[in-house]
Amino acid sequence: MNARPSDVTGPALVWLRDDLRLADNPALAAAAAGGRPVTVAYVLDDAPARRPLGGACRWWLHRSLTALAADLATRGVPLVIRRGDPAEVVPALAAETGAALVTWNRRYEIAARELDATVKAELIGRGVRAESHNGHLLAEPWTVRTKAGEWFRVFTPFWKATRLLVDDAPGPIPVPERIVAAPDVPSLAIADLGLAPRAPDWSGGLAATWTPGEAGARARLAAFLDGRLVRYAAARDFPDASATSELSPHLRFGEISIRTVYEASRHHAAATGIAERTLAKFQAELGWREFSYHLLYHFPDLPRRNFQPRFDGFPWREPDPSAIAAWRHGETGYPVVDAGMRQLWTTGTMHNRVRMIVASFLVKHLLVDWRIGEDWFWDTLCDADPANNAAGWQWVAGSGADAAPYFRVFNPVLQGEKFDPDGRYVRRFVPELADLPSAVVHRPWQCDGVKPGGRGRRSYPAPIVDHAAARERALGAFSSLKAGA
């Protein structure tokens, strides 16, 4: 669509969602171009048709909006806060501000795409120019195709094709040199959104772990590049090694762009001589995020339906509330599982290797439908992402694209001994076992000093399920699935 004269100089409205930053923000850059007056707004989506944020993400959003508002204030620009259904609120705010142009960065889950289409149609019908941009991915889902013109279902060829598009693409765009603030309009206070937990405030561990906001994201990236990237390939699977980037919640809320992370890692590796294998390992994790969005775009039901339809007949057990509660609260009797679930509850995150272990335990040891785990992660992870969360759970369950085979059942004892050999991770999050020798810290039932299921200083629950028996049960369930396929 060609710009009308009013588009060039008329006021602009930037509608922010999962892009709470100033740098490499295409929607903000487009709105600020030419010096037109700009209103920057965030609308908390209250519409029941779209999945609400979980508790940990709501805590993060409160802090992130606060940080963004402060960053904008240094440039003399207020952050306008509204709540309601954006299909109604955004066009109304455009009319209120006299916007000739409304910009936003695209999202890819089906409900968000339908919302964007509704908003765009309404704005155009009112004579307002509407522009959407890519501020969330390295390459958008419809741009990456097989040689036959189809979308990818396997990660490795997908990532190879994506890198061919990405490596020659333009780099991140800077913060606009000048943002001209439009006249003030009424705004809610961030506190009015009710995002922060109260009575009780359970967020102390999150606050001690994270600094939401663009500055916090850039500090995390700098710390990773300067001290952790060189160890990434060798140490990334060890939860106590502090070798991962810890950027996932910052990426989830768009406090830093994926292009910024990708380009910064590439340039840093080249400047410091970091091995190509190490860089490739890290960038492949960025690629998995891209692949997850590729799947979500082309298979919109990814968070709720099995990607592989044959799993629709899988014989999940009737959920046992006590077993699920033991898993959620880190009381399964398997130390690495319990450490991961307690880390999640305390800090709003969990090491990626441990995510696979705890997910495997729920799905395969307990035969609990993966959607129950996905819902719990959605509520408790600061980086709960509509694509990554669902793709990860389906990968572990065996029902997803390019998934782990169902017959791969992680042994939580051996996984703990392999990736937490000294027990430091377990001791940090399961203090009942803090003074156990490393030889038995992952199998405390073999230590006479531990009272499984008892009370007192050294109390620790007995395993809620026997690994060997659970494995056989899981393999039997998988065999029945194959027989019925």
C-alpha cells in the first residue's frame, strides 16, 4: 500500500506486545521515521479468546513494563497503558490520538494472527494506515521452505535453510535517534494491571534471580559472551555449570531481539577466536526457537493437539492428583527431578537438560498427558512461550515434530549422576540432601541417614514410582500405540 500524504507526517501509534525494547524494534523505528509524533502503547489483553499469561510471566511483565516506561521517559515519551480486548482498544486509541499510522511487530500463534487481521481491517476501514513488521524471528515461517515448496518438519534441514536466509540479512537496527512524543492521552498505571503477586507475594526468588527489561537483557548477553560462550558446547548440559545464556525470558518478552543475539554471538566468536563448533551449538538453540515458531505457524494447534495424530490414541493413565502434586512440588523422591521442579518454583526457570528430565518423568514414568505438564510450565516459567513450551513438551512426549522416540525413557538417577556428578545442583535446591556423599546424592534411599517418607532434618520422600517398573509400563503403552497405528 502506498502512503498517502497524511501518512508521512501524521501521528503514529506503536502497539507493543512481545517486543518491550527500543533497539532493533522495527515497529518503533517505522513509526518514528520522518519525525512524526508517536504514541507508544501497551494493551493488556483481557479477551477470553486468547490464552492469558501465567503467574510468572505476569510478574515479569510488570517489571518489564516498568523498565520500558523508564527508558522511554528518558526520551520524553510516555508509555500509555490500557487493558481490554485489543480489537476494540487499539482502533479506539488510534482515533483518540489522531493516528494516521499504526505499527506493530507480528506474532505467530493463530489467535494472535486473527487478532492482528481484525485490527488491521478495522484501521484500514477507518482510513488509517496499518503496518506489521518482523521483530520476533530471524526468518518468518512462510519464508523458509523445502525445495518442494513445503514447510519443514525436521529441525536440521530447517535450520540449514534458515541460516542461508539469515547470514546475509541486514543486521539489527539502532534505537531511533529521536522519538517525538505525541500529546499525552490518559493512561492506566502499570500497577493498575494487577500483574504483581499479592497476599502472598511468592516472587522473592524471581526478584533475586532476574532483572527484567532491556538493560537486564543486554547485561545477560554481555555476561554470556564474555565468560560463558567459550564453555557452552562442553558445559551446556550441566545444570550447575552456569554455561547457558539465560536469555530465554528476555527473548520471550522481546527485551532483546533474536537478531541482536545472533549477530552479537557471531561477531564475538570471530573477534575472540571461539571455535565454530561452540558457536554453532549456541546458535542451534536459537534455531530451535525458530523451528518451534515454524511449527506453531503451520500447525496452529501445537499447544493442545498431538502433532503426530497417532498419539491421539495413546493410553494415558487417569491423572493421579497426589502423583502430579508430588511432581509439581519437587517431592518425587528422585533428586534431580525434585531439584528441577523446586528451581522452577523458586526462580521461574529451569535448566534445559533438567526440563527434559522432569518432562520425561511426568510423561513416561507417570504416564501423565503432556498437556498437564505444558500447563504447569505455562504458569510457572518466566519464559513460557507459546511455541517453545509446546514444542518442547511434544518433543519429550514423542508426539511432536522431529521428536525424541517415545521408547527413550530418561533414567533420572543416571541422568543426575551424569550431568550433576558432584550433586551441587541437587544440594542447592534440595537442602535435605545437602550433606550426603556424592556417591549417593542421586540415590538417597541407599543412605542409612535418610528416612524416606519420615520426618526431621534429613526427611526426604521415597521414590513415588520404581524406575524399572515405570519404564516397562511406558514401553508397554508405546507398544500398544504401535499395534493400533
